[in-house]
Amino acid sequence: MRPWLVLGVVFIAVFVTLGVFLALGYDGFWGRALTLGRWYAARRPDRAAALHARLDAFAMKWDAVLDRFPEGMVDGLYLPDFGEMAAAETRHDEALDRRFDSLRNSEA
């Protein structure tokens, strides 16, 4: 392959990802990434566990790099805690289910 072709494909991939991030916002982007991760974990649990371990190792290294900067300078560059996002979404879904059940029971 030609080097410019590889660089061009990488540049376009980064540009598209950045555009999606800006269009969806921080929470929307990582929420969709979490949904995609859940789908992949349901489809291939063994591979998803290995991928999760690699992503967690990368996040730890990335946090170590960001810890070298002054406090508050790089707050927007920290990766989200996917475990906490998943727990919050589960709590929200359970609360909605309770509310809908109470509405159904009050109508009957």
C-alpha cells in the first residue's frame, strides 16, 4: 500500500470520529459507545472480556499521562468510567420500569 493512502484513511477515520463526537456531544458519544460495547459483549463474550481488559489497561496508561499535567488543565481529556455509566443507566431503566408499572396498576 502507498503510505499516503494509509495516512489518508487514518486521517479520514479520525476526522469522522471527531465529527460524530462533536455532533453527539460527550455523553451521547460515550453512551453510544457503551451501547455498541454491550452489543459486542452479548454477541462475543470472550472476545469482549479480552477487549475490555486491553481498553482498561490503555485507560490506566492514559490517566498516568494526564496526571503529569497541572490540575484542571486536561479535565476534558479523561476517559469516562464505563462501569459507572452502565450502573447509572441500569438504575435509570429500573426506575422507569417501576414508574410504568405503577401507572399500569393505577389504570387497572
